[in-house]
Amino acid sequence: MPVDHYQEILAVIITVVVLFMALLCVMVLIMFNHQRRKFRYREEKKAMSEAYQKQLLESRLEMQEETFDSISREIHDNVGQLLSLAKVQLNIARQSTEADKDLLEDIKSNVGQAMTDLRDIAKSLSSERLQWISLVQAVSHELQRIGRNGLMRCHLHTEGEENTLPEQRKTIVFRIVQESLQNILKHAQATEIKILFDFAESELRIHIQDNGIGFNTEKGTTGGLGLQNIRTRAALMGGLADIQSIAGEGTTIILHVPYN
């Protein structure tokens, strides 16, 4: 066999070996890159899970703090005034020589209303109350509490068939709504609040609208609404918070929440 023929075979073998080694190196690099991405994905997923759990804990603590503040206001503004009035009426009745049936009925009514308010407050103290009622009911209770003084008109509407959320997600959503309502009371100078629960097929959309002073979103003025906090909480659930506002025309927050 000619020498040239052996050299050609050797060249082919060397070429095949080089190509094989190159292919092997490429495969090793691909596998290494895949493992690195997989590890990074796990780390990011773990970090997101930890952030979600942290946000959940913060939401629960803030809900409790807000509940206690609200209870304190209710006891002072409602129960305290009713009992003070009943005390004055009892003093008047004691000084009267004859029993005034109308006065006694008023005292009975005021004490009964105070007892009713105290029972409602006792129910709201339960840290598990959000587990036993729907999200719509919880928000409805918040609106009733806000509108009780007659200074704010509150409206709640629903569209579609109500779909339940996982308990942890429901807690964060309720805290977002609760925070939005408190910001309206503190900063918006509004006289009316409208909330719409739109139970769409793929997600829950919550519209929180007020007729307050609004703000210019292009200039980045937040009016103390804590918008970044709302957006962050929505993102941790895989959702989205769309904030729309025009100076002098109120603000609308549209919260997009996936069911799963």
C-alpha cells in the first residue's frame, strides 16, 4: 500500500478524533452551562420564595396593626361615645322623680348598640377571620367601617363568578387593598371610593378607584401612596399593579392577580 494512502487514512483518523474531541468539549460546555442555569434558577426560585414568605409575614403583621388601630378608633369614636351618652342619660334618670319611659328606651338602645359594636370588634380581633370569609366579604367589611362616619361614600361591585384564591395569596391581596384604602383616606382628599372585583377566566382584577386630587404619574409624584410597595407585592404573587392617575381627577389602581 502506498505511503500516500497511509498518510490519507492517518489524516482522516486525526480529523475524526479532533472533531470528536471538539464535539465532546461542546457537549461538556453545554451540560455545564445547563447545570449552571439550573442552579441559578433554583437559587432565584429560593430567593423569590423567601421574599414571598417575608412579604406574607409583613402583610399579616401590618394587617394586625391596622386592625388594632381601627379597633382603637372604633372604641373611642363609637362605643365610648355611646357609653358616655348612656351614663349621662342614667344620671338624668336618677335625678328624675318619675321614670321616663322614652329615656329608658334610649338608654337601652344605646347600651345595646354598644354591645353590638363590641361583638363586631371582638370578631375582627381574630387573626384567622380572613380564613373563614371570602376576600369580597373582608373588603366589604373594610368599606363599611370606612363609610360608617358618613364622610365617605363607599361602593363595592362584583362581576363574574367568585373564584377563591390560595390563603397566602388572599392575605397579601387583602393587605394591598387595605393599604390602598388607607392611603386614599390619608392623602387623596376623596369623598367616594369604588371597588370592583372582576372575576375573569384567567385572573382576578380588582379596581380601586377614588375621586380625590390624584397626581401626575409622568412626574413620578406618588402622593404618599407607596406605589412601589404595591407593585412589589403584586409582582411577588406573579401579578401586576397598574396605577392610573391624573392630577385633579382621582386615582385608579387595577390589581391583576392570577388564581394559581
